[in-house]
Amino acid sequence: MSKEKSTDIQILGVDVSFEHVSFRAPLKFGGRVVDHTYLINAVVTVETRNGNRCQGFGSMPVGNVWAWPSATVEPPDSEKAMMEYAEKFGELFESYPDFGHPLEIQYQVGAEFHHQAQKVSDRLGLDEPIPELAQLVSTSPIDAALHDAYGRVHKASSFNLLSAEFCNQDLAYYLDDQFAGEYLDQYTSREPVPNLPLYHLVGALDSLTDADVTDRPDDDLPMTLGEWIAADGLTHLKIKLAGDNLDWDVDRVLAVEKIAAEAQSLRGCAAWFYSCDFNEKCESAEYVIEFLNRVKQGVPAAYDRIQYIEQPTSRDLEAASAAKMHEVAKLKPVVIDEALVDYESLLKCRELGYSGVALKACKGQTESLLAAAAAQKFGMFLCVQDLTCPGASFLQSCSLAARIPGIAAIEGNARQYCPGPNSKWAKRYPALFSIKDGSVGTGKLSEHGLGFHSSEWTSGIGALSNEDLASSFEATERITRKTARDES
């Protein structure tokens, strides 16, 4: 590092483990059906220059079907590769010798991302290297745990340690000269917003009415769209669409509108919203325009409720056929999601006409903060989306959303598909997991670090002795890859 701060930290240890999560209901996107995932859990131990130590925690689903769609690598193989990649970077972060701010440490270690992606794929005999998006997802729990530990060792919110007082480099170091002299404290809030609307997912396989239900899980959770709206007071619905079947896509939105109108009328709600997610399956911008026009012709109110369109075409921005979104953006905000992996991709998407940014905690705390800063400077629409994140991974996503000015809403769908890991967090943070009036109570995320904490995973706030750290690691619940796979 070219500069030094007394607040800089050094990584003493990184512990990466895996937790198997079964789905209560299948989730379909991108042409594949998902019925389970693994959580990548990371505990990072840090030390300040004056010898104070603390731990931070991060968690994120593997999400390989979304992060690594491939014609040659099967999902079980991409899942295994991403988990091995996470383990490898646990070792690389642990071996990083310098002191610094989490932004700087992540940036420096991230220089190895592409090289290690090829090495892991070669070792496993795969036909392609781990792609950039999958690299970000795999390492995001470590990045989150590092930011969390930094806040905890300084007994402050990690979001309040992003100014020149704490960072050795300004934003120009990570982005470009447009950001010279600027720091992330200019693009984040000092306190979390009290609450945010929750975007509920209406998946392609999800039941809209009782007539659609073929297998109701043995639990007390809602199943149909009408039941969910009534139970949680939903006001924001994210609709998964095919992208290659125009009639089906239009019919699906109009069917959702019909059910939603009936359910909202019963609860006296006059205003609700939709987002439309094509999962990159549209061949052209013309498809999206035709879709919007036909929805508007069918039910004008349904068109008016569409708040934004999510990444309708391929994430491959360098393809000669990369679709331009300028005309679509004149109708509705078009947000980049899968294509957004770094600042260069954000600039490219702007050239192609994208007008909004979907932030995701699964792309890393560091990358998300940098993207949020750029999106704000460029006046882009902002939202925070999900990777079917249960438990701590959802809390991290909520904390990020609550600290970025201008966020329209936050997606959270693990409560629908894989709510199991939520239980150990819901007792401490009920406002985050028990949805009332369609909103998430993000104001509760004001603790040190990333805003939430559980002693089950880390040793708590403050200085820790080596004996305390050793004891904590022994007590930490670990479900290794072998055990999880044997159980599954």
C-alpha cells in the first residue's frame, strides 16, 4: 500500500465452510430448475496495527445455475468448482501479508481471480474457466466477512468507515478519474433507512391459484400468489418470464395482474408494482418493446405498474449482436444484472442503453459499493436483488440496500423457496423475516460491522485472545462439503 492508516487491518485467518440447504418448492430460471443449494460461510479473523483482534462473518448461496449457465459444464460440476474456488480464495486471503482497508485488500487479492479460475477448472477437467460472475459469487462471503470484521474491530458500522479518514485510496483508484478525491462515504448513508419494500418473486413454476397447486408442502407457508399477497401485504412482485415465448410472457403478466388485483382489492390496496425478469432469454430489444406494447394493450394498468425491466438479453456484452436498449429505456428503466461484473461492464452497458443497475450482495460487498457509487454519479435507476439468499446472506443484502440512497426496493425470495436457514436469525431480527405491509424492517440493521450479528458464528465484538479465537473456531458449526454431499 502506498499509504498507511492506524485503522488498517491484517487478515489472521479465514475459515470457509459449506451448509446444505434444501428447497421447499422448486425454482425455475434460465431454463433450469433448482431444488437445493449450498451456503458458502466464511469467518475472517483480523488484527489492527495496535493488536486488536476480531472476527467477521459472511454467507452466500453458491448460485451456480444463475452465475454459471453453461452448455458444456453440468450444474453439479460448476457447483463443485465454485465451492473449491471459494476454499482456494480462503487460503489466498489468509496468506495476504499486508495491512489495509477491506476495499484495498479485496482489490489486491482480486487480481488473482481470473488466474485461479482457470487453474481450478483445469484441475477439475472442465471445458471452460470459472466465469467472472461465478468468481464474484464464490468469493463474496469472504469479502463480506472482511468488511464485517473491520467494522467490528473498530466498533462501528462498516458503512461508516468508507471515508478518507479510513481509506488509503480514493475512488479513482478503483474506477476512473471522474471520481478523483471522492470516497464511498459520499455515496452511502450514515444510518439505514427504516424500511424498504420487498419484491416477492413470482416464479415460472409458481402457483397463481389453487387450481395450479399440484404439491403443497407440509408447512404453514402460503403457496398461491393470492395467499402470499394476503399473508405479507405484498406491494411489489417480480415476475419471471420466458423471454422466448411472447404469448406466454404477455399472458403470464396479465394473469398475475388479475390475481393481484383481486387480492389487493380485498385488502384495500390501490398501488402495487411489478418488475419483469427475462433471465437474458430475449433475442432483441424489439421483443421487449413488443411485450410492453401488448401488455399495455391488454391491461393498461398492468403496464403502468411495471417499475423496471431486468437484463432482458444476453450477459455477453462483447458479442456483435449485443442488443441496444435505448428504445426500451424510453419506456421503462432497464437494469443490468448478470452482465454487471465490474466498472468496465457498467460503462459498456450504459453505452448499450441500460438505464439502471441491479446491485447484488452476491457480487461482493466491495464490488456492490463501487457499482452503487458509479450508478449514483451517472443518475441511474437503482435496486437491490436477490440470489435466493437465506439467513445471514439476506441480512447482508438488506443492509446493503438500506445504506444506498435511492434504492427502490429489495428482493427477497428465500422465505418462499428455502426458508430453513432463516429460523436461527428470525428470532433476533423478526422485522427482517416477518414481512408486514410488504416491507422489510431494515432500520434494525444498525449494529457494528455489516449491521447484524450472531454469536453462533463469530466470537463477538472486541479484542480476542488467541485462546478465544481457537475456542470460537472449534465451536463454529461446520458442515463440510463431503458431509453435506453425503447427506444430500
